[in-house]
Amino acid sequence: MRNRLISGIVALVLVAALAACAPASGARTSAEATPENPLVLSLANNLSDDHVTSKALASFAEDVKRRSGGRIVLKHYGNGQLGDEPEVLGQLHEGIVDMTRVSAPGLATYAPGYHTFGLPYIFDSEQEFHEVMDSPQMAEYFRSTADAGFVGLTYYSSGARSFYTGNTPVRTPEDLRGLKIRVQDMRSQTDFVGALGAAPVVMAFSDTYTSLQTGLIDGAESNETVLTDSAHGEVSHAFSMTEHTRIPDMLVISTETWERLDPADEKLLTAAARASTEQQKADWAKTTEQAIADAKAMGVEFITGVDTAAFREATRPVVDGYAKQHPEVAELLSVINSAGKRGTP
């Protein structure tokens, strides 16, 4: 509790400093900006500096400065310096922070369609995921949320999420029945894990290792890198390739900041963002490949032969329920289907 209080105070101090300097720091619009008097924009990110996506964001900042000839400068605040994702999204809507990286479902508070990205089996494969996310239809969707206070510049992969347990292979939904599974604090996650007959347990990620070690929970779900980066492979030796969700990260800019860019600089920022996505794709693939090799050396077994059709059927009511509750989800599902191979005659 004391550490969280200190962290919160530090974040408030940083936010206050940003707010205090924003009006007088550099040009107000990109049209007014020069290398001597640049437009300075803040970019918040709560991932560690050595994370693949953080490196992509650092490259994005460098690329924007290069492409603009120094007229636009991004200040990258990593390691959660300005708070967690909900806090920073609030700051973005208050005009304190200009840009942030956030897990896509976190944006659903402001644009309900983003619930879609937390739902199971909306993409058939990694290939289809990239095909859809790189499509003109999705780019148009990213631009459609200006009235909600933000505009999407690009996405980043965070891999496919699968179930992992101490030693229990999960090949069918029945294998999950009764197991206590740690999930993220997202309603979509608790809903679909519950639909599979497991008991979803919302807890802080930092508590997951000990909870797996002591048996407080039976398993969790994430991508392969968690086994090595967070050492979960030491206490979980069965990683079942259910690949139930592919939840992208989003790089978003506040609508107010977006409107301070002239059309040419909107294109500049978007092009630099897209270039960083291509870098991140390649780096993520290498990181995942290495994580799998290292996890196998730790004694982790990767369970294939998963009955994904059974998992899809068991969780379909969850997807249908969200589409019925939120028309925006139904609309985005249509975009995904039209952009992917399922929309191809």
C-alpha cells in the first residue's frame, strides 16, 4: 500500500509538471513549429524500457523528429511514470497527456467497440490478425473515434494468449472445468473464462507467480513471453496453445492534439507510427521464438492438438452477447470479417 501511495504521488507530481509546462513549452500547433521552437508532445507508456513495444515507441519518437526535421518532438515517459493505463487515459482526455500506448480493450470505456478486441476467437490465426489490423477498413475505424476523445495511430502485437497451468494439459474446455484461472481485470476475460467452466480470478499480475507457486490459483493465461520474462515457467510447466485471444496494444493521440496538427503532419505521424509497427512485428516474432526455446529449457511443455473448435463454440455466446449489448461491437466484428479472409468471396 505504501509503495502504491508513493507511486501515485510521483505520478501526480509528473502530471502536474506536464500540465504546468504544456502551454508555454514550444509551438502550440505544428503549423507554427520550427526546429528552434518545436511542437513538443508527451507520450505515456507503462511498459518497461526493454519491452519490445517500448523499443518500437522509442523508434517512433526518433522517426517523427527525423521526418519533421526537428519541428515535432515526442517526450516518451516509460515505465509507468505517469500512472497505469486507466490513469493515463484520463490524463489524455483532460488534455494533460498527448499520446499513450494502451491495451485495446482499455479504450472501451470511451469507445465501446474496443470491447471487441478482448473477445475470444475473433481472429482465426496470426496471419489473419495482421491482415485485418493492417487493412484500410481498420485504419478507418482507428480514425472514427475522434468524438470519443482520441484517434488511433497504429497497433502493436502482443501475441496470442493461451492457458498455462502447473502440470495440467488443457486440450478441451472440459480440461478447464473447476480450475482457478488468473485473468486480467476485464469483464470480457471473466465472462469467457467462466463460459469455459473455469473460475476466473482477477488479481494483480505481480501476484500471479506466487499464487501459481502456492496453488492459490491453478493457472493463468497470457502469451509465451510471460514464461521467461516473468519466470512463470518455473512454476507452470504446461502451456496449452489455445490461442484464444489476440489483444493488440494501441497507440492513440488525443483528439485535441490531433487537431493541432496540419494535414501533412497528420500523415507524417501516421506514417512513422505504421513504420514502428512493422519493426515491432519482426521484433515480437523473434522475442516469442526465443521465449519458447528458453521455456522448453526450463521444462515447460507446449501442448498442441488443442480442440479450438470446441473452445470457439463454448465461448461464442459471450461474443454474441457483447454484440447484442453493444452495437459498436457488432459493427467492428463486421469490419473484421470483411477485412479478413472470411469476407473474401
